Amino acid sequence: MDHGEHLVSVELQESSEPVPSLLKLISSNEVAGFDNIIESETSVLSSPTNSSQPTGHQRKLSISISMPSSPRAASAAGTKGIFPVDNDAKGFRNGVADSSLASEAVGSTETKAVKFLSQPMPKGSVLGEAGNIRKLKDKRFDSFKTWSGKLERQLSHLRRKPRESESEDSVRTSGNEALPVDRYFDALEGPELETLRASEEIVLPDDKTWPFLLRYPISSFGICLGVSSQAIMWKTLATATSTKFLHINLIVNLILWWISVALVVIVSSIYLLKVIFYFEAVRREYYHPIRVNFFFAPWIALLFLALGVPPSVASKLPVALWYVLMTPIFCLELKIYGQWMSGGQRRLSKVANPSNHLSIVGNFVGALLGASVGLKEGPIFFFAVGLAHYTVLFVTLYQRLPTNETLPKELHPVFFLFVAAPSVASMAWATIQGSFDYGSRIAYFIALFLYFSLAVRVNFFRGFKFSLAWWAYTFPMTGAAIATMRYSSAVTNAVTQTLSVILSAVATLTVTALLVTTILHAFVLRNLFPNDIAIAIAISDRKPKAHKKWFNFRNGSSDHSKDIETFLKFANSDCKDLEAALKIPTAEAK
């Protein structure tokens, strides 16, 4: 064996004494040279004698450790820091380095090595290369950006830029897939499916505040619904015959209408920017079982603006405006109502929620506006469609099918949406017929009863957290007040007039309180737009892969294991005929 391959010094000594046991050696310390400091100040270990050397020959190997004088010297030296040094090597005397000989050889080198002055750090030295600085950019939001898809990757490839890591590509690809409705129910909880479950993860960072557009929800259009409906109410208070004794000036309607126009423009512009820059976030809101209903809100707000336009601005609206506003509502209804009826994952019994009334109210508001501009067939068509689907939705929500969970306390304000559809329907039918007849009164009395049944439950609306979506629940109260004024004009007496004033005051106070609360959360608490967790859930549930069943290994037959699996599945179910369960094909059982 070559002596240069040893990493420790070895001292070979011949001894005639027998080797004692370990315990005796440690306790008595009787062996000479064991655990003692020798004159050469090198640790000596016993080793088997090299067969290539003659007996009695002794050779010493010393350890030479080279300590770097700077980090640069350490990197240049590599990982070898221990070298075997021969006794006869130049610069060493009896296995120990001779300083007089070594100083002449390495004098100039050592002087240069010790002189290590701090210098400016070169650009990119922290990451190794200047090109790696772009890794500092947070690309976790790219999967939701509109322009970060295939076009950007193709441009990067043409510019010969390094390809992104596979993890980033997988996140971006998974973010562009459509989420099934079951994922929203499995990953989210809360009154509006906006809270992430403890066992789930999100695809966006939760340790920082997201960009504002990602945090801006579609439910912001509820503010437009609340304020624009107030413009209609004050217009009716100023023009209705039953409320002439209040002497309301139309200037209030004018101010509220212009405020509503400004709100619609601001909210729509911001959300349009979200559509342009973060289309994936908009698409996820559309697939959300509750958020999808708020896509009717922008068009309903425009219908409210048309109904509440002051006489000083426009005395008569063009008929074409009705067709323009009702076309997107009709397209959304074809999609939403078709999903309710098809019986798929988004069937009504599964996704039913009071916010579904927003998709119903649009029909009655459109019928009201169409009849106001002089149309006949179109308003009747939308009135019929709205009446049919409102009946089905009312029954589904009223009895709370076993497929629906009980609404939590935070969602109690949405019960006022039950009042919206019959209130607007009564006014729409009265405008179509030209009078507040029995059909209009039936719808109005239904709305009035639902209103009273909710108003008497004071504790029903206590102890819940503020939500921006509450604005969508203010216009039903305003709609009930407007319908009461229309009814009071047909049946004028002290009771109907008093009721009109009371409901109008309650609606105004509610909108004012919500406005103050919204301003407080926006500018004081600054938590009006938190991170929108509902749009950042992962496509897969990321559950650990199931291990193979024990009987797969014991029997070795996949068909037999499937039969056992099917038997166990039906044995735990309500099926009492276990023999029939064994005859069920495995494919059908799954």
C-alpha cells in the first residue's frame, strides 16, 4: 500500500508485550505511548504493519493542514485540506515543517495572500450571475395575468431566454384550467364561500398583500345597486300622488342620480382593468357558485339608472337602450338557467343560495323598464321567464332541501333578497297592465309579508361581520318602499301613506349606515378589500396518493380485488342485498 494514501500519521513500533483488553487499557493506562503527548506533538495510532516494509523499520508521517488566508484562497484550494507529507520531503525536517525552509518558498505568496482588502462587490455576485436577478421578481401572480400565457413564453423562447422552471410552468398551466364547482365547496367555507378551509392551500402567496385588482371582487357592484335604487325611490317620492304632502324636491333625485352614475363609472372602470390584466381571476369568479350571480349586478345597475333618470336630464328614453341592456342579461340567463335545469354539477338544488335572486330580479327590472318606454311583448317575455324561475327558486330556498346546508348567521341579511323579486314584479306588472290590479297586488302582498317576517326578527341580524356584498341586499328594502308608494297611489289612505314613509326612511337609513361603514373600512381600517381567497384555491385537493390495498398483494388478482372493494363499498351502504351488490359491475359501482 502506498504511503501517500494515508490521511493520518502512523507510527509503527514493535512491542513484545501482549495487547491488553480495552477496559484494562483505559483504566490503568499501562500501555506506553497510549493517550500521551509525544515529543513530536502528533497523535499516534496503532496500525497493522505494512507487509512491503522490512521488520523493524519505522516510518513517521506527519499531518500538514493548510489554512486559507482568505475566502478566495479557500475556493481555490478546493476541499483537500489535509496532505500526507513524507519525512524526506523538501521543506520538512523529521516530519515537521521547517519554518526556515518554508519561508523562502512561500514568502512572496503568503505576503500576497495575507493582504486581503475589502473591495466593492461586483454586480450579480450574490446570486452568482447577473441574469439570476430576475428571480427576485415575484412571479407567483403570473398565472392570473392575462398576458403571461403562451404568447409570453413564445417570446421568451425567441429571445433565447432560459426556460422557466417546471414548477412555475405547472402552476401557470394549472391556474388556467376551469375549476369544477365541487372544488369551491370542498376548499371554501363561510357564508359566501370566501374562507379557506384549514386542510387546503392556495396558489397565491398568503404572506403578503395581493395587487389591488386581484382583491377587487365582482360584488363591488352592489354599491351601485344600493345608491341607484335610492335615486329611483326619491324620484318616486317627489312624483307619486300619495306622497305629494311631503313636498320632496327633485333636486335630491338629481344629486343621487349623478352620484350613482359616478359610482357605476368608477366601479366598472376598475373591474374592466381587472378583466384586462387579470382575466383568470375574473374567470374564477364566474365559476364561483355564488359570485356568478353578481355578474348580473352591473346590468341591473344600468337599468336602475335608466329608471331613475331625472326629468331634467331626459324626459323619454330611447327604445334601443332597452335592447342594449337586456341582451347581456338574456345571454347570462341562458347559461345560468341552463345549468340549473341540466342537472349537472351546478344544478339548482346544489348551488341554491339567496344571492340567486339577483339573476331573477333582472327579468322584472327589465320588464319594468321595457313597459316604461312603451314596449309590450318584450317585457311580458322577461316577466314570464322571471316568474317561472322565481317560483322554482323560492320553493328550493324556502324548504331548504337536504342537499343545502343551513345558512350561517353571517348570511342572514341576504334573506331580504326574497323581498326584491315580488316587489319589482308587482311594479312591472302594474306598468304592463297600466294599473295596479289584482296580479300586482298579489305580488306586492307576498313581498310585504316577507318583509315583515324578517323585520320582526331583530336578533336575526345581530352579531355578524361586515361584508361588501351587503350592498346588494339594500335595494330589496328600497324596492319594497317604492312598491308601497305605487300601491298607496292606487289605494290612498293614512295607513298606506304612513307605511310608505316608514319603509322609505328605513331604506334610507340602511343605505346611509352601510355607506358610513364602507368608508370606515376603506379609509380608516383599510380592510375593505382583503386578499380574495375564493379565487386562489388550487385545482386539485393535493391529497396524498392512496396506497394499494392489502388484498392486492395477497391475492395478486386485480379483478378479485375490485370485487372485494365493491363488496365492502356496498356493505357499508344502505343496501341490504349484499349478494346483489357482488353482482354489480365495478365500473358502475364507481
